[in-house]
Amino acid sequence: TAEQLLDEGPDTSLASALDHAIAWRAAATTIATTAGWAMTGPLITPRRASTTALVTTVGTQLGQTVMTSARDPLVLLAGFGSAAVLIGVVQTPGLSQLFGCTPLDPLALAIAGGTATAASIAAQVLPAAINAHR
């Protein structure tokens, strides 16, 4: 929170605490993207699997941002609005191809959404759970 950052000062908040937060978010995004790509790879074309991985990556990053927003209405609006634009671009034939993607079927969308949601939650819950046991 902003209050914690002010109490800690820049040396603490921008040192190991920030490094740990970045590492957790990066790990969650990497695992979600790899899982989304691996789950769709055998089922559909390589281009659709790559598009699923892209949607998973961006979805995970947006999900993590929304979860750490402290319910700030502007962050929520920006996060959900960005997700809607992403899906709109990916699902619109022609526009999708312009960005090197291909429209996804419902299964691929469900995989991307599910893995992104699970990773966003894990990135928030796991560090707190681990720190609670220390």
C-alpha cells in the first residue's frame, strides 16, 4: 500500500521487497503462458497456440494489476477495458491477422482465461502464505 511504502522509505521498498514481487509476478506469468500454450498446442494449429499464449500472458499481467489495485475504480476500468480490447482484437478476423494472431475457439479462450486467472491469484496468495509461515 502507499502507506507501507512511505513508512518503509525508498531503500526498503525499492530493494528486496520489489525484487521479490517482480520475481513472483514473472514466475506466475511464465508458468501461465507455458501452460496455456502447452494445453492448446496439441489441440489446434501452432498459430492458435501462440495466440492463446499471448492472450494468457497479457491476461495474467492485467489480472495481477487488477488484484493489486486495492479496488481503485480507474485501475479496474483500465484492466477490464484492456482485456476487452485484447479479446476484440484477437477475435476480429482481419484485425487479428494484422497483429499476427488468429481468432480463438471457445476452448482456447477458456484455457487462456483459466490459466491467467489461476496465475493471477497464485501470484497474490502464494507469497503471502509463504511469508506467513516464516
